[in-house]
Amino acid sequence: MTERGVFDLLAAKDPFPQEAAKLMLFGQFVGSWGIDGTWHKPDGTSRTGRGEWHFDWILGGRGIQDVLFAAGAPHHEFGSTIRCYDKNLDAWHLTWMQPSSGEFVNLLGRKLGDRIVCETFDSSPRRRWSFADITPSSFHWLGEVSSDDGKTWFLEQEMRGSRRSPAHPSRMSTDSG
């Protein structure tokens, strides 16, 4: 047996066959995306920036990991989310990690109507992250926060994604161009 690196073991080519239909909720994003982002402040001002978002299969095709880089964000966002489907809950567990700003968020996600909605329930402020207006070549991502346990929501961030390429581990590039 030859030694393999941890990243070789992490990557997967396709969704786990027995759960492929459920896994495609986030599997539809596998590939590379250009991002146009806007960060909103409570005082009504905003900042814009551009970036890229890369999604791919992991853990034997039972999960998806992404890497997001957005220049112009308050902290030049560079982070990663791991998403895994939980067939017992018929929902997704998500963990976002952005060590440079100290942001770590755990969410539970489901399809609601024509959106994918992911929410925290044990943090303050509460967070709701949604994918909307999803097509094979675009999406609108919304990041909202609530300081009153979900009674009202403030749109803190939004990103519009445009597909650059479908993904396959052998075709993924670390180029940013």
C-alpha cells in the first residue's frame, strides 16, 4: 500500500451513489464561481468587492467543501465551509471557518421552496444564510443576522455568483485567474 496525503483522501470525484439525489442540493454548486459581493452596514452604507468561490466533493462523496475568497470584504474574506448531509434529519450540517477574523459558524440547512436556507439556532446574533435565484450558471447568496431571535433580520452581506467552470478534482486549478 502506498502512502497517500490527507488531501488525496479528503477529495471525492462524485456524490455518494446511494444518496446522490439528496446530495445534489449543494452538489449543484460543485465547480468554480466568480463572486460579486456587497457588505451592508446598519447605517445604510455598503461596500462592494469581488472574489471567487470553489466547491467540490469530499469524504467519499458524502460532503462538500468550499473555499471562498472575496477581496473588498471587511476582512478580505478567505474561509471554508464543510457541508455534510444528515439522512436522519433530512438536513445539512454546515460549518464555516474564517480564522483570520475569528468567525466560526455552525448552521443547519434545508431546501425551503425554491431556496436553500441555513440557520444557526444557538448563537447570538442568529444567522440565516440562503441561496436564492439558483440556475445552473448563477445564484444569489444572502447573509442575514438577527439580534431578536429571528423576529427581524438585517441583510448583512449578499453575493451573486456566476459559474466559471464545473469541478472535478483533476480539473481544479489553484489559479485565481
